Amino acid sequence: MRLMLLLGCIVSLVLFPTLRADAQAGEIIPGVVTGMGVATLKRAPDVVRVQVQLTGDGKTLKEALAKLAARREACKKKLIALGAKEE
């Protein structure tokens, strides 16, 4: 009984790597299902997030803030013209 069990283990250890090598070589083995593929989905994005950094220079703080506010409004108008929604 032990001899049969030992022989069964040896046979399975010898055959298993052979079967695996055949499967990797592309041969068809009965009872084995193998699949491979690539898929690409093309669709429009739902949400786009944009971050813009603006600077304003001036001789005084008041002048710099005024230039920054003007640049902010100009940037906002350009983004809306490109199709961005105003929040």
C-alpha cells in the first residue's frame, strides 16, 4: 500500500512539470481553458479638473491685488469660452 502511494506521488511529481511546460509552449491540453486578450474603451470624460495659478505684481499691495483680480476675470472668461461650466 505504501509502495503504491509512493509511486503515485513520484509519477505525479514527474508528470506535473511536463504538463505545465506543454501548456506554456502553446499546446492544447484536454480539460484546460486558457484565455488572453486586450480591450480598449473610448468614451468622453465625465469630469475634468483644472488648476490655474495666477500672479499679480504692483508697486503697492492694492495695485497688485487689482491686477490679480483683472487676470482672474480674464482667465475665467477664457475658460468659459473653451466650454468650462461656471460654478
